[in-house]
Amino acid sequence: MAASRAVGAVVGGVLAAGAAVAAYATAVEPRAFRIRSETLRILPAGARPITLLHLADIHLAPWQETKLDWLEGLATLEPDLIVNTGDSLGHRAALPVLADALRVFQGVPGFFVHGSNDVYGPELKNPLRYFRGPSSVSGESRVERLDIHGLERAYEDLGWLSLNNTARAIEVRGTTIAGFGVSDAHRHWDRLDETEGALSRMRRALGDAPRATLGVTHAPYRRILDAFVDLGADAILAGHTHGGQVRVPGGHAIVTNCDIPREQASGLSEWAHGGRSVPLTVSQGIGSSIFAPFRLGTPPEAVVVSLLPRDIG
């Protein structure tokens, strides 16, 4: 009898602990928004510092008022440049709400690329599938389409430029920031040949003007990161991974939903290829799918990157 009571107590304790973790992962951490700060010395010598705000994986649904309030509050950071690495939409009715929230950044120059959730609505999936590798692509005819063209118009109204399989340049605080990127590599929408051609044309137009060059992708697949290093990026920005969305305390992401090493699924690291090493910052993102509204050990974040001149003085 005593042994039975002891076993019952242990089982009850385990169930209670599991329930507490589940409650935290669904009700607390997804709203524990944070700002992560990084510093990169990639600007030309003598350039003025630039504050870059990296937004990723907002996955907005129109009823997420806490997220909207926090997103609007990021304007107090007074960024000089914004980079949005995609998956901003999370519901068919999210676009007008998102556009209204982002209006606080009107006139702040920026770049953007798309993730698949800017084109297609969220799907109900078995989360255990991610342990078998990157999620598969569903038949497009069965997935709800979102207003990608309206999203692009909203971004362009803010003054942001598309880097989807192309290259563009912006002057920020007297420095030319050259950007190049690809559309969602997870869906195989990347066209690196088009990006390389656009980058070559942009470089010819800019001539020898001092500049910093950013490579921008939604999903940080190895083939994309290697190509970005070869194409001369001074730094690479990405999202998509959600930092693994679930992380063992003190450990790395359990899954990445791409082929990047788990230890580089979030934060600032270095990506080396062909004898060259480039800073890589991967955001854990701001949201998650409405069908997987949980986070554990990977709080939602925006990333503030202080861009400084290459020379120490």
C-alpha cells in the first residue's frame, strides 16, 4: 500500500510538472518579448554608427494585441535601418492590422525578403515531423493564399526595398548599405543566379564608393549562406528557425527546420566558407504559427544590431 502511494505521488508530481511547463510554454514565454543587442564592425572607416532593427517571423494574427503593442513600441529604439526577414503574416486578416502597426516606422529605410507564410496561410501540422528534418512542402492548391502583393505595397509605402532574388542599395546616415537576398529557400524559391546578376549590376553602378554589404535570407540553408559568403556579404541576417522554438535549458535548439547546425539556430555566430568568415545573426523571431502557439527556452525577440566602422578609432 505504501509503495503504491509512493508511485502515485511520483506520477502525480511528474504530471503536475508537465502541466506547469506546458502552461508556461503556451501562456507565458510566447509573450515574454525581448530585445537582443549585437554589434558588428562592418561599416567603412569613418562612417557614422547605424542602428539596424531586425524583424523576423512576426506570424501576426489580428487578435494578438500584446504583440502589436510591443511591435509598435520598437519605434522608441529609433532605428536608422530595418531588415525584415519574412513570415510576417499569420492569418488571412492580419495584413491591415500589421500595416497599421508598422506605420510607426514610416520613412525609416529598410530591406525585406519573404518567407512562405507571407504567401500561404498557416497549416495544422504534427510537430513531431520536424524531428525527421525540414518540414515538407504541402500541395499549394490545398493551402490558403495570403495577400502577398498587398504586403509588398505596405512595405514599399514605408520605404522598404525588396531583396527577393535581387540586390538594392540604400544610403543611411551618409553610408551606402548594399543589400542582396533571396526569396524563401525553404520553399526553393531562391534564385541565386538572379541575385548574383543583380548584385553585379548594382556594384557596377556604385563603382568604388565605400559601403557595407548585407546578405538577407528568410531561411538560413547552408547553400544560401555559402553563396552569400562567396558573393561578398559583410554580414548575413536570417530568421525562420524560431531558435528551434523548443530548447533544452542550457543547450541548443532541438530542431531548426533547415540544415543549419543546431548551435547556430539563433544568435550571432560566424559562417565560414571558402577561406572567408562572415558574421551571421539568426533571429528567434517574434511569433509562431497559430497552430503551434508555444515556446520554451526561445523567447520571442527583435534584434538591434549596432553597425560600427571597421576601424577601432
